[in-house]
Amino acid sequence: MSGQTMVMLHYLQGAEAHFLQQVDFAEMGYEQLLAEFRGFKSLRSHGMALEFKRLGWNVVEIFGDFRELQAKWAVEHDLPVPEEGWMDRITMAQLDHYRPEAVFCDDISRYPADYLSQRPGYVRCLAAMQGFPMHFKQLAHTDVVFACTPSIAMVFRDCGINVELVYHSFDPSVASGLPERTEDHGFIFTGHSGYGFDWHHRTRYELLRWLLASSPLEAWLTERDMTLFPDIEDPLRELFPHNTHGPVYGMDMYRLMNASKVVLNIHTDAAYGDTGNMRTFEACGVGVCMLVEHSPNIADLYEPDAEVVTYRTREECREKALYLLENEAVRREIGRRAGERTRSSHLAEHRTRQMHESMLRHL
């Protein structure tokens, strides 16, 4: 194939605010700001976009909720930037401008089902990547859904949705921006704590709270100013101010993991006990020793106790973390093997080839 256009639609949900604090963007044009943001590595998207280009696609990346970036595109194309509804209006204008044969959605929840059911005729393949078992009405209008764990794929399949299992991956260009590995930090976690999120973060919140109180865990946390559970009333950053910090994104997150001895990975309850979130491949990709829940599919991805370390209970999690902190040679060898396995099996090129073949069948 050659010359067909794919629009990759991404939604950041706050990561762009941290990026904008690091750049002087006022005088930048759209393409310059877009290039700077790609270098921030806040999403897996750019690595996938490069691989799709190598497979012959003309790829356009759109970050629909990045107001400052989207506004620059609108101004450069003589379009107004409304105070309300700007996200949908600008994104729809971009689709009409580029007229892609394929649209790849990172977060299909942003689109109402009635719009998807009447998508423009030039869009011959609508694909979505989905890591949570939700948004069924929207997904029913896709041609194919790429589910990120086996259990989630099964849920969608049972609902009559055309689904394929495609795990997340690692962008190898991240490694070129990292210094030589150090171990300035010990046992760390980075990500959403669960406070202010839906039911699927409940187990994570409780394990983090226990470990922060009973182990040397240090955490960089995203927390919302609300709670959805009456018995989860306290942000962990307020409960544990001495061993928690604000969130890190993009290359800052990768640098943190690259400078740590052990990275804790806790999946959400929406994974239904499977392994396969983005952190799995991010941590292993940088070559750090990852401590993660045991799961039925872990051995399909990494060899337990050789490429990753697994736990079944919170007590075992703490025990293994302490062991790894005390045994440098063991944790370094596990991290080295994890990096090798990632490079051989879990890069963006491995996943995009699978998705490419699937999307071609709908064109």
C-alpha cells in the first residue's frame, strides 16, 4: 500500500499541562509545537506513528484535548476557536481537511455514538485501542478494536464487537534520550494512586496505602480533587507527605524509572487479573527490575523471576521488594533481561504490524 492517510486521534487528559510548563510556546507555530510535544514522550503514540509511516501510511497525529496546540492549527487554517465546543469542532475540521481513509482512536469515549454511526464516507476503517472494558456503544460502530489484555478482549467479543488482542508496547526512541542507568531511587511507584478514580483503581489504592505505611516505597502520584468511594476519603499525598510526590509524565517519568532500583506495577481491577498495562512495557523497556502482580498471562510476555518478579499478596510484594533492594546483582540481571525481551518482542514495530494487517482488511 502507499499514499493512504491515517489520522491517529489521541487525548491527553492533563499531561499537556506539565509539558507547557517546560516550553515557551507562545511564539511557536503548530508544527513546531507539535514536534516539541512529540519529544516529550507523554504517550506511546509517536513511536507507533513512525512505524505506521514505515508501513506506507501517511500519518497525521491529532491531540484533540490539547487546546493550545489545537488552537494554533485552527488559526493557521483561518478557523475560529470557540470558547465552548472547541474540541469537537476543531477535530472535525481536521478530519475534513485531511480526509483520512483510516482513523485510529486512542480514546473513543470522546465521541458520541450517534456521530460514529454517521461517520464521513471517506473514513473506510475506524479502529480503536482500548485498555478498559467500557464505552460499548461507541465501540459497536468501529470496524476493529484492539484490546490490551486477554480478558478485556473476551468481554468485547462476548458483546459482539470485532476485537483483536494487541498488547501495549515500548517506543525504542525513548532509550536514546535516557542517560546511563543509575540507582538514585530505591523502590518506587509512578502513576494514578486510585484516589478520585473509578472502581477499577480500588485495589491499587489500598495496596499503595499499605505499602507506603509499611515499606520503603516512594511514590509519584496523580490524584484528583474528588473521591468516588465514601470509604476512600484521603489522598495518599496528604497521608504520606514524606514519601510521595506530584506526578511525572513523559521523559521525566522514564528518567525516574531509569534511575530506580525496583519499579512497582499495579494493574487496575479492569484488567481482570491480566498483565498488559502500559507500565509493563515502559518499565521493562528501560531495563529496570519490575515487581508486578502474578497473572495467568504473565509468562506470555515476560518470564517470571527471570525477566520480571511477581507477587500474589501484599506481604509477598513487600518481602520481594526488600529482597531485591538488598541484592543488586539479582535485580540488575532481571532488569537487563527485561530490556532484552522488550526489544525482541514488545516494541512499537511489533504491534503496529499486527494492527496494520488488520486495518488493511477493512480498506
